[in-house]
Amino acid sequence: MVEGPMTQGAGRGSDVWHGAGVTGSGLVNPGVVGPDGVAPGATSADEPRPEGYTPTLVDTPSPAATGGEQGPLYVAGDVHGYLDELRTALLDQGLIDTEDHWIAGNTRLWFLGDFTDRGPDGVGVIDLVMQLSAEAAAAGGYCKALMGNHELLLIGAKRFGDTPVGSGAGTASFQAAWLLNGGQRSDMERLQEHHVQWMSRLDAMALADGHLLVHSDTTAYLEYGGTIPDVNDAVTEALTHHDADETWELFRKFTKRFAFRDDAGAMAARELLDTYGGRRVVHGHSPIPYLLGEVGSEDGEDGAPQVHGPHVYADSLAIAMDGGVTMAGKLLVSRLPLPA
């Protein structure tokens, strides 16, 4: 497993179209997939698509995006394929109903990345997030996602397989790294091109209500630009090149961690905030028990930790949102700002 300095948007699209096979809200439910890998009512890869359809269709602008009232802001930490735990967390916060449909109106929900690997149903998680993205936009809110290092890892494993890439430890491959970091063969078997396209168009960072949202607790974002749009464009552009070494470099940099943890942590967090804006950095990536040194690794061999909520640290400039679901911790979905 890749650890330490090497250890893993606005979503720019959703695989939803209006037409036959829609739900009561007028949207295809891609969270339900048939034996051919296609959502009921959707067209298969070999059938003609409805006019205007694209797997990465930009979400319908919400009233908030056009000057209307904004709803409350929620952030979800790393899911890592734990679909049932995600459903429970979203249901507990009143964001979805028991049929997995968005019921939160103009609420805003950000996922901080890492949808797959280690847990049993990463593709199911992606499908649910894509579905909620469309349903939230139609209701006047939004559900968006950031690029995590495990999205980069899965994209690389799908596109490049065993193609050798240069790493600090010698020659490696995305396929080997993906399996080493919890890649699930069932996910790869179900992964479709529209999933890859959706992941490859996720933003790397965003700003919401004074919160700088990123996946990784690293300052590597500074290497890709001095503004949020510059960073997002640079990451998206790099992935369009379909170059194994360039994708590996992205994965390597966004797998770094612990930038805000030690004595210089507040200074590192302040550097990001001064560059990109915001009052607090909100990140996933490093599980809170691992961040606190309560377990020896991300896989939690030392036993189930106790996580009750987000972890505020670095002189209150950083909020960690990965509750350690992969180590029997907690999948966190929290409203921001946090209570004083």
C-alpha cells in the first residue's frame, strides 16, 4: 500500500437524460444497473442515444447558480465503495429518502473524492452520486464531487493496465498499484466508459462558503496553478493527454498527505488559503484515526477506531472529513460550518 508522502468535482457532468425509462422526478436512475450494465430505461452502448445526450452532460443550473437562494452546505468524506454506509449517512442527514432519491431541495452537497477501492461497491457509489447530481440540480440544489487520488488510480488502471510507469521505488504499473491499494475486480468488471469520463472531468478543488474543499491534505495543488480554475483546468487537461506517466505523476502528487498535521501544518494550510481563498481547508484522504496516529495504517489493522465527527486541527485552519470507514470507523457527512 502506498503510504506517507506517497499514499490517494464540481463534478462537470452526469450520465442522465430525459426520455423513456425515467423516474418519477423525470430522471433516469443510473444507480440501478441491469445485467448488461445499463440502467433500466437507458440505452445500451450499442443503441443510438437520445438527441443531446452525453455521458458528461453538464448539470442543469440550479436557482442558486443563477442568483437564487442557496441552501445549506454539506460535505461527505471518503466513501471507498461502502455504498450501504453512504446511503445510511445521507438518509440520516435527510438528504435522500429510502429509495435513494434526493429530497433536500436546494441543499448543496460536496463529495471530497475516493469513491472506490477497498469497499465492496465502488461503481454503485459512483452511480448513486451521478444520480443525485442530476436530481439535486433539478430540485434547485447541487450534489458535486472532487477528484480523489483513487479516481486517478482507477482511471489509470482502466486506461493503462500493466503499462510500466516510472516511480520513486522503480518501475511500477497502475494495475499493480490499484490492486495494492484495495482495487476490487468486481468494480473493474462493471466500470463503463461513461464512469471514466465522469471521473476524468471532476474538479480538483472548490470554494464554498469560505471553505476551501480539496481531497488531499497536501500542498501539491500549488504546483498546478495559482487560482482554483487554473488548478482544475490543469488537472483536467493532463488527463485528456491519456499519458500513463503524466497520470501517474498526478496520482503520486495527490497521494501525499499530512501537510497540515505537524508543527508547520498551520503555515501550510494558510499558504493554501492565502492562494486560493477561504477561511478553512476541508479535506478527506487521510483517515482521522490515521491522522491522529491512533492506527498504524489506512487499513486499520490495529482495530476499529472511535470517530464521532470531523477533526478540526492546524490552529483551526483545517478540517479532516475521512472518518475511516475502511477501518470500521465512520463515513462522515457533515453540515458546514461546523458548530462552534
